[in-house]
Amino acid sequence: MDKLRSLEIFIATCDGGSFAAAARMCGSDPSTVSKAISRLEAELGLTLFQRSTRQLRITAAGERYADTVRKTMQDLSGCEEELKQINRSPSGTLRISSAVCYGHLYLRPLLRAFCLQYPDIRLELEINDLHVDIIDNDIDLALRTGYVKDSRLVARRLSPMDFLVCASPQYLEEHGTPRCREDFHAHPWIGFRIKETQQLQPIFLPDETGEYLPYELERRYLTDDGEAMAYMCEDGLGFAQLPHFLAKERLDSGALVSLYPYFRPPEPGNGVFVIYPKRDYLPAKVRVFIDFLSGALADRGEGANHTWAESWAPLTDRRDQ
């Protein structure tokens, strides 16, 4: 910044023809201008101005340097204005990385409407369940389940992640409906293996008071793919505890039913997050996408602290109606 200020003073001196005139143009005083020019000459090892008691005259080296400085400052000013315009008008390539199930079920159906609304934005969508380094991979934002602890990133929660114990109506018709946690030992369970840790996703079931507690059950079937788990449940292989975004369409269509009210893990890291690098100014293309996605989720009854699952009536409640 000191060098840039010195260059601004140098050009003002060229234009004004004196230190006093340059001081007025730069909102400074003549002695400060004189010192700035002297520092610049010392750095360059050149005399930029011939000084006398009556006049200040630019040297040949000074004129050549002034031509280059003017062009550089014009280029800098033009680049700054161009970048400001880009940030005001959403455009350019938006690189998104999304968790697989969320990307297919929640994100993909919204992309056409987003692209129609913002035709100057080009989308690049990457679908995987790996927590890739979005800074090293030049990704603008990522949609992930679970909080990523990285001080370089901002994690904004789009919604909690609510879980529902599901089964197909066909399975319940053929094998009966469990009445309490202990009854599940007589039924097959479809388990989910977390790819990155290879750990099994824990099962939470309500006790007699309705409080959800971890419950150990044998998983007869295992998969590391969320949609496969949902399809296996839909096909009647047994029970599964599905996140709300995997269960929604199947519950709406009647392909699955939920046995209990939703379960929400109490940890603050639970949820669906949009993650992006920390920066002073969020690019317009990123800002409008986050706003668009948040609005679309609000339309389906989801926000930072709630999902549609809160108002979903489980099978037991439906039977009482």
C-alpha cells in the first residue's frame, strides 16, 4: 500500500508540476510528497525530477517511468471495476460439490430453475461422499452432511438431519409391526456403513418414555450407499433408519411408512451444511446460489432449525386417526 500511495503521489506530481499542487490533489502536504518522491527515487536509483528553487522538471527517466505507471494504474483500475461488476452481476463458473444422496434427491431437481434464473452462471457439479479439500480443488461451495471443522471454511447449516425408522407396507403386512424396541430383534435390519470411517451408523430407537437412545441390533444387510439402503428397505428386506432427505419421496408416495416420530441427533454438528471458503466478499454467484437453495428448502418446510419431518405423522399416529 505504501508503494501504491507513492505511485499515486508521483503521478499527481507529474500532473501538478509541483509538490504543492500534488499535495492538494492527494490531500496531503508538500513535505510528505517530497519524502515520497525521494523514497521512490532511492528505490529506483534514478532521479525522477530535477529540483530547483523555482521549478520542478521531470527527467527523461521520470517520463518513461510515468508512462508505465499510468498504464499500470489504469489496468489496475479497470481490473478492479471489472471484478466489482462481476460481483454485482452473478456470472462465471460455479463449481459445486455435493453429497451423493442429497445431490440426487434435493439439489438436482432445483438446477433447471436456478439456471433459468441466472443464465450467465455456468454450473459444474461434482457428486461424491468424500470430504474433499474445496480450497485445494478450487470448489466454490460444497453440500455436506455433518460439520467440517476447518478454520479456513464457513459452514452454514441448511437444515438439521432428521432420521425416521422406515419399512415398506408390504413388509409389515407379511411380518407384522414391532411394538417396542425389543421386538426389532425378530426382524432384519438394513445398516449403513460410513465410507470414510467404515463405522456403522448407530441405530436410535425410543424407549417406553419416547426418549431416543442408541440400541444395538444385528444388521443383516449392509451398504455404504444411502439410496441403496432406501431401495432395499422399499423392496421389503427389513427396517432402516433413513435421513429425512432419503425418506421424503418414499413416505409421500406410500412406498415406505415411518414407525415413530423423527429422531434428531443432539450434536451441534448434526445437519446438512453448505460449506465455502472464508473471504471478505462472497462472490455473487455463490451468494445467489445459497439464497436460491435456502428459499427452495423453505418452500418444502425446511430451514436451519427444522425439517418437514417434524410434522410428519408416524404409522402409530395414523392408525389412531
